[in-house]
Amino acid sequence: MSRWRSVLRTPVGACAALLLVGVLALAVLAPILWSAQADRVDTDAIRQGMSAEHWAGTDDLGRDLFFRVLVATRLSVELALLATLIAVVVGLTLGALPALVGSRLGRYVVAFVNITVAFPGLLLALFLAVIFGVGARGAVLAIGLAGAPAFARLTQTLVAGVIERDYVAAARAAGIGRFRVLLRHVLPNIAEPLIVNATISAGGALLAFAGLSFLGLGVQAPQYDWGRLLGDGLAGIYVTPAAALAPGIAVVIAGLAFNLFGEALAKAVGLTTPLGRALPRLPRRTDSSAPSDAVLEVRELTVTLPSGARAVRGVSLQIAPGEAVGVVGESGSGKSLTALAIAQLVEEPLQVRAERLHFQGADLQAQAHRKLLGTSLAMVFQDPMTAFNPTQRIASQLAEGAREHGGLSRQAARARVIDRLRAVRIHDPERRARQYPHEFSGGMRQRAMIGMGLMGTPALIIADEPTTALDVTVQQQILQLLAEIRAADHVALLLISHDVTVVSAVCDRVLVMYAGRVVEDLPAAELARGARHPYTRALVAAVPTMESDRQLPLTVIPGRMPDPDDVSAGCSFAPRCALADAHCAAEQPELIASADGRRIACWHPAPASLALQES
Amino acid sequence: MLRFDQVTIRYGSRIAVDNVSLTVPDGEIVGLVGESGSGKSTLARAGVGLVAPTSGQVLLGDRPVGLRSPVQLVFQDPYSALDPRMTIGQSIAEPMPRASRADRRAEVSRLLELVDLDPSRAMQYPAQLSGGQRQRVALARALAGQPEVIIADEITSALDVSVQGTVLNLIRDLQAQLGLSMLFISHNLAVVRYVATQVAVMHHGRIVEHGPAPEVLGNPQHDYTRELLASLTT
Amino acid sequence: MATAVTAPRVLENAWVRFAARRLGRLVVSVWVVITAAFLMIHLVPGDPVRAVLGPTATAEVVAAKRAALGLDDPMWSQYLHYLQGVLTGDFGTGLASSLPVSQVISQRLPTTAMLAVLAFLVAVAIAIPVGVFMGVLTRGGRARRAELSFTATSVVLAAVPEFLLAVGLVYVFGVSLGWLPVAGRSGASSYVLPVLALAIGPAAVLSRIVRVQLQSVLQADYVRTARAKRLRAVTVYLKHALPNTLTATLTLGGLLLSVLVAGTVLVENVFAWPGLGTTMISSILARDYPVVQAIVLVYGVGVLLVNLAVDIALALLDPRSTIRES
């Protein structure tokens, strides 16, 4: 409930709430207080303009229009709420019905709603107004029923979204009936958007009612609402504009009150996501010492979140030509962000800084280096389903980089595309190139993505979980392909993965990341038995393999990785580490290189000899 | 004993499950391996009566399985498995047989302890739990229905590796303590090998190989099983 | 994956299936509209003939008129007769005037259609550039002030219904400034206010949709892929972000077009525009049901055709939408 109350804390929400309360109060009080003034006929003051005596002028019978507008609030709001109630009740019933009744009857209900929802509410309301007859009662029914299909559609969509959830399936599998499932699990989970939309549609009903009354189809004399007053006033807009403007303004204010309050509610209950706040730009500290022969050289890379917390905290790494380096870690360890930051693909509001970020000797922080990155750095992303533009053919997506950076002609680029598709073993590349991504299977898309990286002459491939979304047998083929490409062209690889087995099979060297930092850097061959950091060792032991002893329980790591917002001063793994002591909790261990080129950040590393003994 | 007897399930013209016969004997964990789209999740849903077979039948003992049969399903996604509006305790209590309020509360506490969670968490909402904890609550909820068989559909594949182990250990403990019968579905052979006594391999809607775990994994007969095994040992 | 192996055949079939399904839906919807229009005259309270002729007409006159309209025939025979009439373009004659209804329609339809088409073009011409500009300006939470004022303006504009906007425009440009004519149809200048009144609301909603969609498209994986190709920023926006923004916008904004069609009814009545909308309302008030019936039918079919056009545009822009349908 606190979320609902938080509406009042935003300026827009508070204003809208105030406005709404004002309108509702006026609806209750105005007829009691000012009916007499509003109905007083004064034949001496017919059709007057604005004056001190009559703020909004007078009508044909000399009645004061200002008071008439105030008094009309009651009828206008009342009728709008009544129509909304009809819309909500009928819409909710129609919308929930398919979930309750069998699939055949449900399909007819859905089809009916689908056909009616295609027509604008106003048109339905006009049609229904003819049937129900001219007048307030007919108009309420017309607007209410005309609003029902939209509400039914919304309910259907929301119900369908919740019904797919596993907890509904679990409840059904537990023998809970459809009606109880609807009441207990579905309705409470869709109540918020429904309430928000009902509020907004109350505003819509108010405006629609004004429209019908304005056309002469709604409220009939001697009763009057805002629409009626507006219609009566429009004829004399040249003589007494206030007669048309005053009720018009009233309608707009009341409509806005409902609308804005609804929107503010929507924001408060999280139907729309707020954006992070902007950060002050941090100065860059760079190190421009002489370049090495490494393909990639990264020193003290940090990525800062909008909250100010650091998701990547000082990562340093080097990749030699042709070398394959893996980065493993659990979700939230910062491994993917590290990869994206290196590739210069992290955008505001996140901020990237590094003391040194050199790719093939070029300082990526100094200049854009579009051409260098476009031809020499290949990226492979996790989800091949979403990584291609769905509206463009494969060929054009592969070709555009080469055409931009390599200056290839259309034909040359096309020939290259077909050649590259063949290189990643896609059968019938001429035909495949003309297809759209959705016509490719997951494995083929990942091949095409790799082919895209090979359009240039890459020195480094950064692959972020390239096989996670794929089946194991396909995964195998993709890893094989990457290995062949590396061998053929001496291409370096930075492979990001949560899968220890994949990384140790493909890479020469492995970096283990935890809570935004590299905690160990070791040869891939040592990962299984020679790791020295307690986290690495636990991570390896926690994964069952085909050799695990089935009699022993799997190693587990108690607790969970800290979020970037609450990393401690000491070693972030300390709270979960069996070896941790007071020193670990107080001071963060640095990542220190040993003579054999391995690096480790731990106060109590397993001794190298012990690690060897175990193997 | 849960028995799939020549079960075929079609969606329109697509055959999701093709003439599958499979038995989950009392007190055993049968592992079912297959890739996405192989039909294993459809089979799981048929096992609890959420999907009706197009032909063939699913039997618990000698009676066909329906929605009220004592078979429970545990799902893959820990974030969609629990109703966010209900407390942990309410979720667990839902499938319980009728009983007094105090009895139900005591049973919820017992089940939470059984899955290694603090009973005081009964008052918490799913949002306050981690993925691994949620999966353990989902297991507790399944146990609350006093099922004869539990079907676990990829229950560890959405979890991080450090958490996956706790759930697998729990499955093994529960099996040892309660003599649980379970159909354990996973795409990961090593995970299946760790918990299951029997292994069935599913491919394109069919069971292509089935037998005691050491035999199937040690001496695979079907090409597809060999391919799966080969992909593990790069 | 089966879809991949048999892709070309699936694609061809998908197009055929899409066309067949869409056509089937259109036929069913048109039939529903015709039937609804037919039923309307039977659902109105009381005797429609008595209502239009007034209480002073003798019973013989009423009976004669009923017989002439065929209202005493059995229901199914009236229905078949009506269907036949609609399919041959014969909507009968009006009760109030004795003109053939089809003649009224053919006179009034073009002026209304002109209004709607112009308003649509204006709305799109405003919404897309404004939405794209605001989307790029405010991406990733930049330019918070601009975002706030844009949102506030568009919310207010979208919340004001077209007929009130029309009254406001009449007051400002017609009454106060006297720049533009406020009633009737007389030359190009008389189009300005009605078209604006119709277009501003949809333009506000549409530009918000464009902005939000562009923002979500900019977050999409394939835009990251495009950036990983190190294309120029302009290329990324125009070639990758914009087409996908438009398909998403069309999906959500399609209904807006039909709302605009319906909006002509109100706006025409503010500006005394000699179109279908004014005729419809005057006929409703005069209880001239055959005319109302025909106009309801025309509006209904108009909306269906707009929806069809949106779906076809979507299918052309996004090759997946045909697959998704089937």
C-alpha cells in the first residue's frame, strides 16, 4: 500500500490528486450550494458577456453560466462514473470469461472482443446511443458498453500473462479449481493495472459524455451537464465566447484530473520504469606508457552504475596475439560488463574508466577508432535470437560493416558475405544470405554472427556467453568453429562464460571474476585441480561432472554474492569463505602476480604445492 | 508408481511427444535428458494432468492421472514459480489437505526446515528470497501436497552454479529420507547422472534410450546419446 | 529446428496463410457490421416510422410507410433484402427527405474522407520527427527537463478531446484573431482548423509512442550489434532503430487512425462541415434511421479498411508479423 501512497509524494501525483479531490468535492457540494443561483431566470440579463456580476456571462434565459457550470459538475461526474462502472464490470467479465469457461466458448468470447475492440469507442457509443435512444440513460449505457471491449481486451491480456506463470500451473496441478485460481492468483496480480486503467477511462468517459451531450444525444433539457452547456454556448461563440469556453475548460480540467491521477498511479505502482539519475562526468586518469605487443591491454578498468556503485572494480588483463582467455563468474560478477566496456559498447548512464585501454596499440579512450574496431574486433553476443535486426536480410546486416569500413562495392561485399557464410559452414550460403534472421535456427544465427565478425580481419573475438542460449550439441559445434577460426588466422579470443567446463575446454588462460574484480588468473589446464583461490576451488567443485562422486554431497557456497551497492571494505568473498578471518573482512587483497605468471587476490590462497599434490 | 503408457501429444500438426512409454518406479529418481524442443516439458505437464495426451494414458498406480492426483510439478523459473502476492507460508499451504490452522502452520514450518530454510521465512514474500531459496520453497510446496511422485522440470537450469549444488544435494537428501519418487528432467547429463538411478534420453519427442544410469551413460547404444556424451568431454 | 530447414516454403505459405486469414477476418467483420446496422433499426425503442412521422400522422399513413419500407415482412426476408441492397449499393430512401440514401452518402463521403486523410498525414508528419528527436535527445535518461516538458505537453494535448480543441481553435483563430473561417467548407483555408483539431491529439499520442518505442529499440540487442559494427551513429538510428520503431509504433498506433476516423463526427459538428458526421447527427436527431444505418455502415467499414491497411503495412515492414499471425 505504501506504493499507492507514494503517488502523493511526486509533484504531478500530488497536483492530480488535489485536482481530483476538488472536482469530486465540487460534484457533491455545488448543487447543494448554488442550485438556486444557477436556475434563477433573469429576463433583463439575457445573453450577456463576462461581467463582475456574471463571471461567465448568461444564457438565453439570463441564467448565470458560471454557477450553471459549477452545478453541472455533479451530473457530468456522476454519469461518467456510472458509465465507467458499466465498462469495468462488463469488460472484466468478458475479459476473465475465457479463463473460466472451456476453450471453445472462450474462443468465441475472445473473437467477439477482438472484433468489437477494433472499432473506436466513439463510434460504438454513437451506434449504441441510437439503439438506446437519445437521452442521459441511453448515453450512460452507450458509453459504458462502448468502453467495455477495450477493458475486456486489457483484462484478457493481463490474465493471459499471469495464467502462463508457473505458480498458476502449480496451483492447478495441486487441484485448485479454475474459479479459485482466478480469485486467489490472477485477479490480485492484475488489480493494479486494472485500477489505473479504470481511473484513466473514467476521464475518457467524462470526455465522451461531454461529446454526446454536445451533439445533443446525451443529457436533455431541462437537465444540463457540461457537454450540453458547451453545445448551447457554441452557437453564440462570436457574441459570448465565455458561454462555450467556461464549460469547455471545466471538461478539460476534470478530464485531466482523472487522466493525470491515473498516469501518476501507473508510475507509482511501477507500470512504467523510471530512469536512473544522471552522473557527474568523472575525469579520466590515463596511462600512456609505451604500447606492448599485446592485442589487448587493459589496466584498472571500472564501470560505474548510475547509483554511483561500481559493477566492475579495477580489472586488469592482457591478451597476447592468438591467445584465448576465458572469463568465468556467476551472474552479477561483472564479466559481461567488462567485455562490453572493453569493446566500447557501454553507454550512458553507465560510465567506463580505465588507466589504460589499448587495442592493437591504439588508445581506445583517446579517439573513436571506428575503423580499427569495425574491422579488427569481432563481437559474438549471447542471444542469437535478438542480436540480429529482425527487419533486415542477413546479407545486408553482414555487409554493412564491410561496406562502411572496407569501402567495398555492393557486389564485392555480397561476394564476401557468401564467402564468410561458407567459412562458418552455413549450407547454401547464396540462398541463406537472402533470408531474414527468423528463418535461421539458433545455431545458424550464432554462426552468422561469427561470420559477421569475420567480414573484416579480426585480431580479437570477444564472445559473451556465445553458447548459453544453445543446445549442448549445437554448443559443441559453435565452440569447434571458434577454435578453427583461431587456429587458421591466429585470432585472439576473449570468452565470457558462466560455464567452467566450456571455458576450460576452449581457453589457454582463465580469469575468475567475483563481485566486479578478478580474483584469480590461471592456466585453463589448472582450473579443474590446480586453482588456489577458495572461490575458484568452490566454483569448480560445485559443478557436477561425469566424474563426480555420486556418494558425496556437492560442494556448496553458502550465502550470495554482494550487489555492487554493498561491497565491503575487505575481500568480498570473505562472508562466504571458510578460510576467512578478521584480516580478510578488513582489508581487500590485491591481485598479485607470481613468478609463473599466475595472479591471485587472496590472503589465504591454497599453497601451490598442495594444489599440485591434490592433482 | 507413475507410468506413461504409449503417450502421444500433438499440438495441431506438430507432434510434441511421440508414443512415449516410461515408468517412474516407487522410491526411484528417473532422469529424463533432452534438448529444448525435445518434448520433455510437455511430457512433464502431461504427468500432472495439465496437458491431456492425444492418445495413450498416464497412470498413477492403476488410475489415470488428473489435476487432483497426488503428483506435483516443480518448474524451471524461480521467478515465476511463486505468486508474488502470497507469503511463502501461504504458497506452501495451498496444496495441503484440509486441516486446522495450527496444524497447517506446523506443517509449513516442518516443510521449510526440510528444505533447509528458516521457518520464520513463512511470513516473507518471494521478492525477499534468492533464486535458490525460491526453488527450495517450490519443492516444499510440492511436498505439501503429499505427492506420490514429484516431477522436477529443469529446476536447476536457471540457477547459478554455486546455488545449483544446494538444490541437487537437497533432492538427494529428500530421496534418501523420504524415499521420494521423482521424474527429474534436465538438459544437463552430469546433473542427471548425479541424482538419478535411471536415465531416459528424449530426442524429437521420442525416448531413444532408457535404462539404469551407469549402463546408459557408460555404454550408450543410441547415436544421439553418444553425441550428448561426447559434447561433455571436449 | 524445423522452421529453419523448410524456411522458404514456410515463408511462401505464411504469406498465403496471412492473406487468407486476414481476408477471412475482414469478411467476417464486414458481415458483423452489416448485420449490426441491419439490427439497429429493429432494436430502437418504439416504432421508428411513428417516431419520424410524429404523433399527428394518421395510422394509415404510418402503415403505408411501414409497408413501403418492408418493415412488415418476416425478419429473414428483410435481412436478405437488406444484404442484397447493401451489396448492390442500394441503401433505400431516407424517411425525412425522400432522396436515395446512396446519393446522400456519395455526396458527403468525399469531404469526410478528405478531412480524415489530411488529418492523418498531418499527425504523422508531426509525430515521427518530434518523437524521434525527443527519443534521441532523451536516450538513457539524458535531458530530463526536455523529457518532462515534452511528456507534460503531450499528456495535456492528448487528454483534450478533439471537439474541445476545435472549440478552442475556433475561439483563438476564428473569433479573437479572425484569421480563418470557422464554419462550412469554402476553399483551402477552411480545412486548416478542422484538420488541426483532428490531428493534434493523435499527433501527441503518436509522438509519445514513437519516443518510448525508439528508447526501447535503442536498448535492443541488435542495436548493440549494429554499434559493434562501428557504424556511424546516423546509420544506426536510421537503418536499424527507425524501421523497428515504426513497426512497433504502427502496432500500437494503428488504433489511433481509426479513432481519428471516428473523431470526424464531432469535429464536423463543431465546424458545420458538410460531411457524413453532421449528416449522421442530424439524422439521428430527426430519427431518419435508414440514413443513420447507412452512415454507421460506412464508418464501420471505413474503420475495418484502415485496420487492414495497418496490418498490410506491418506485414511489409516486418517480415516476422506474417509468421507470428499463423
